[in-house]
Amino acid sequence: KFSKNCRPEGESSVSHLVTGIGQLVTNDPSVGDGSALGLLDDAAVVIEDDRIAWVGSAASAPPSDSAQDLGGRAVVPGFVDSHSHLVFAGDRSGEFAARMTGEPYTGGGIATTMAATRAASDDQLRQHVGTLLAEMRSQGTTTVEIKSGYGLDVEQESRALRIAAEFTSEVTYLGAHVVPPLFRDRRHEYVELVAGEMLEACAPHARWADVFCEPASAHAFDGDETRTVLRACAEAGLLPRVHGNQLAEGPGAQIAVELDAASVDHCTYLTDADVAALGAAGRLVDSENPVTGTVATLLPGVEFSTRSPYPDARRLLDAGAVVALATDCNPGTCFSSSMPLIIALAVREMKLSPAQALLAATLGGALALRRADVGRIRVGARADLTVLEAPSYLHLAYRPGVPLARAL
Ligand code: NIG
Ligand code: FE
């Protein structure tokens, strides 16, 4: 299971030394070169159970029960993919092909995936999630958030969340993904359902609640509907996050800040006021104790797969925002599980330096999930190490499309 403690109680711990790390990215600015990435050369890490017990130079590593030598390869914190929709069935490659020749993305295809998902058995869905998570791990991802949102009725949404919770503790209730076809002419009844009976059935299985806030789309939700759903979810103990500003400028980013959502995701179309609000909200994020503040999560795979303009990540950082990068892996807007691809796109298309992009894909994702135990390599953190078939992290963006990263 991703991000869960696996050691049975009462068993004594064994230590494992990982040495021969040519370049170690710790994301701990108090060590190494003093940069935000906290770079150490010729490093070693000692792991005990699922935790990091020691970090330092290979020459001074303590004796351990077992050891492995990485032969000069670089190691980075495991990628934290803070936004995915893995519980689904069906295929929308035809919709992708149509987009590549000029069709716009509207969110209308979500109903196609809803029908296929409803028709799939629990085991089929479970197997598919497992396959996608294996894909992610083999590309260096060690923490994954998974949303519902293709069930869109009480039974199907709670089923999706139950299945997601078998794989990760970062589970998000997205009953307010789109208004399903049955409710097209009575959307207020659907909002009531999502904030009422559906929420009651789903809350026990989720940590987070999310809404696709996009007044420009007839399928998604406006600002008032978003507030109604997220407030009800907060009362039921779920922490808010928002899909916002994907298709047009709109209220999503500012509602996320107003509700102290952990993150607003997409941020493709932002006004100066949105950027300022996200800057102020970013300054509230305490990376040692992330309990408040809103992260701006960028999903460049979506701009890639929907032929949309890429937002300027540098503009957000300059304003003081905390930026995260995630895949949004889903059948409609980005069917990629690859964080290295996302990093390369963010560097090439969103004006991030390779260091800023790596930080956003690791620590940024951790902060978007309000986690202090992942996204960094330091004593006490989870032992989530990603090895690169390369001498430095720069190769993640320098060698796009090459399978360099794998979770240790
Ligand atoms: O994050 N924008 C809303 N939801 C998903 C896409 C879902 C779909 O098209 O199937 C997203 O892009
Ligand atoms: Fe999404």
C-alpha cells in the first residue's frame, strides 16, 4: 500500500544502508549545498523499517544489517502525485484524437467514463487501479492521492472510495465532478444529494473533498454550488480541495483560498487577483507543520493532452505561492502516470527551473496533501527514495521520455 506503515507491531527493526549515491536531493536546505534542494554528493541513507534513520556522507555511514551500493546514481525524494482519478473503466482515446484535430475539451466525456465505470465489477476496478499504481511506482512515485468522481451516485461513489482506500490513505470524495445526465435539468437536486446522502455514505472512506468548480462548463459547478458542497463536506470532517480555473478564469482559486482548501488544482487561467490571493495563501503554508494555507497545483499533462495554454508557474512563485506538480492521471484530460513527464513539461513550458520543478513534484505535492513525512529525505521521514539512472536530478528534464526514475 502507498504511504502506509507496514511493520507489524512488536517486531524489532533492521537497518538497511543505501550507499554510493552520487547526488542526493534531500529537499532539506539545512544540509548539503544550502539550496532548497539540499544537495549532497557521495551520500548514503540508512533506512529502518519504513523510515529514514540516518542521512550523510557515504564515507561516514554507520554499520547496518544490510547494504546496497547505487554506483553513483542520483537519488531524489519519491514523487508525491497529489492529484489523480484512478478509479475508472473504459477508454476515451477517440476523444483525445478528436481534440488533437481541433475539438475543445468541455468535461462532457466524463459521462462516458461514468457509464463504463458503473458497469465494471469491483475486481475490475481494483485491478485497474493496481496496474496504474504499479506504472507510477516504476516511474518513481511513492505517494498518490486518488479521487472518486466517475460513480456519481450514492452507491457508486462510495464504492470508488472504498476501492481507492485499499491503496492509499489520500482519498478524495469528488461526487461534485459533474452533474450526471439523469440530473441535467435539476442540478440543484444533485448538489443536495452530494452535500447530503452521498456525503454521508462517502465521508467514512475519504480524507478530502473536491469540487470541479468551473462556471464556464455546463457540466461542472459554479461558485455557490462549490461553497455549498465543500462547507457540508467540512462539517462531515473532510478537508477541502478544488478543481479550479481549468477551462476559463473563474472563482475556483479564490474560493479555495477563502475556504482554506489544501490546494487548488489546474490554475490554467488565473487573473492577477487570483495570483495575489494564491501568493498570500502560500505564505501561510508552514512546511514543518502544514495545517493551513492553499497550494497551487499545476497539471501540465492536462495542458499537453487538451492542447491548452500552459500557465506561468514562475508568476505564481514570484507572488509567494507554493506550487505543486501532479499528473491528474485520468482517462479524459491526461492519461499519463508519469511524474518525470510532468517535470519535463513544467520546465519546458511553465518556466520552472529543473530544481523548482523537482521541488514542486516532491515537497510541493506533500504540502498539497498537508504531509510533513513525505517529499523530503531526512531523519524521521518515510523512506521513500527514488533512484535515477543518471548522475543528477537535472536529467529528469534534460532527458524527457527516457525511463530514468524508479522507486527504490
Ligand atoms: O481533472 N476537470 C475535471 N476533471 C478531470 C477530467 C476528468 C475527465 O475528463 O474524465 C480533470 O481534468
Ligand atoms: Fe482532476
